[in-house]
Amino acid sequence: MRISPIHNITFKSNNEIKQSKPSDNEKGLNNSAKLALGVSGGAALGVAAYFLFRGKPVEKNNSQAVKQAEDAITQTLSKVKSDIEDLSSKLVIKLKNGGTKVQFSTPVKEDADALRDILIFDKFGNLEQRVVSKFDAASKETIHSIFKGDACQIIDKPDELDRAFLVKEIKIENFKPFMDDRLERNTIIKHADNTVTQYQDFYRKGKLYERYVYNNYEGKLSDTDKVTRYNFAYDNNGNFAAAAKQDILKDGHQHGIYSDKGFDPFPIYIKKNGEKDFQELKDIYTFEPLCKHDKRFNPDNL
């Protein structure tokens, strides 16, 4: 079992690269599909940062370097094999780092399975990363498989790829009621070395207000060497204002360490919007005093 929230705790392919607009495949998505596939902003609060890449529309550039990169991308795309049958339509986005994101998708319909295949190229047109996302309508779960390697190593059908090039697999469970007007969602990330990180997130009014991160978690707290709680604060306009973090389990110790001199609680660290680093809060060691210090951390105030 996982830790309860702190309040209950005792202590086919086309030859040309062209600018594309979002297809009709992304219209009419239900909320579960949007959140699972990362179409809506809500996913950004979860683990979408691991596999979504912000970019801007492709701009015209007639330089030889850009032409060579586009030719390289076109050549790679002509060899890609995917579980998506029709690869004639794609979304192309230029990334801020000079790279290119090419995205293929199946039509997304209400209560239907969906598939997305994303290829990330560097500014020279070399394939760097591939992200295959599968949404299961029955379970409302999404699995994102992230592959890295040379083009020849990761352009076959996903199920035929050597698992040695799978660097991360992310499973996002469906939202489920938690209490009152609050929702819970769990995310499981399996890394290349087979270690597992799990995120237990709690939302109210569409805002992520609390997160537990379980390191090396396999179903029991005894398997976990570290659990860190994060709390998030928002201003009156609903904008992110601050984050607080605290280890609540570390190396077998819960909430702190007992010694001959007494109990030394794990500190709480806080970082306000715009600040670079977390700073330790003095004399505040539990959730309730944190809310008194800054009432915006209290989810009841959302």
C-alpha cells in the first residue's frame, strides 16, 4: 500500500517535411484521453515533462544546413515502421533547441483506443528519441515507451525493437475519486535499470496540490528507500506560487531520526515561483504548520 495523504498520517510515410496543423484526430477528445496523451495542460502537472516537447511552428529557412537536416529527416521517415497504419499525415514542430518533432497519431475517438508515435530529431536531422504512447480506453490508462538510439536501432515497429533501447516506460493510471471533490492519480516509471519510481498525485479543482514520490517502489513501503512529499501552492488567480518538499521516509527512518539526543525531524524546504533553489524552513516540520506559514498550501483554499 501507499502512504495516505499527510492529513491522515500520524506523524505509413510521406516524402516531404512540411509545416502541419493539428489534425482532426485531436479534436473532440474526452478528458481522460486528453490528459493521458498529454494534449491538455493538465498532463503538464503530471509526468508529461518526461516526454512532451514544447516547440514553435516550423519557420522557413533556406540555409544549406537546414536543407540537409530536412533531407535526413525525410530519409528516416521513409523507413519508419509503426503500429499506426496511415503515416501520410503528421504534425511537424520545430523545437527551441533547433531540433524537430514529428508526430503521427491515430484518430482519437470517444471511448476508443488511441496511439501516438513521436520521433525527435536533433538540429542536424539525426533521430535521437522515439516516444510511443498507447491509450487504453477500457482502463483509461496510458503507457509511454521512450526509446533512444541510432535511427537504424529504433525505427522498426515498437514491439520488434530491442528492449536495450527502451530507456523509460511510463504508465499513467486513470484518475479516481479520493475524497469530496478531490482526485488521485498514480504514475509508474520503469527505468532502463529496472528500478521503479512511482508518483502518487492528488488534485483539487484541476490543480495538483500534493505529490508523493516513491523511490525503488515495488508495492510495499519496506521496498522503498525514500519517499518525498511535495506540496504546491497557488495564488488567487490559480497560478503556481510555491512548492515545498520534505522526506517523510528515508533509509528506514520515518519523518526523522531518533538518537540519544532526541528526535531530529526531516526538514521542509520551500521554493517560491521565480526562485532557483529550495530553502529550508526553520522550525516547521509538518503539514499543518506549513499551511499556517503560507495558507496557499492548504488545498481547501483552492
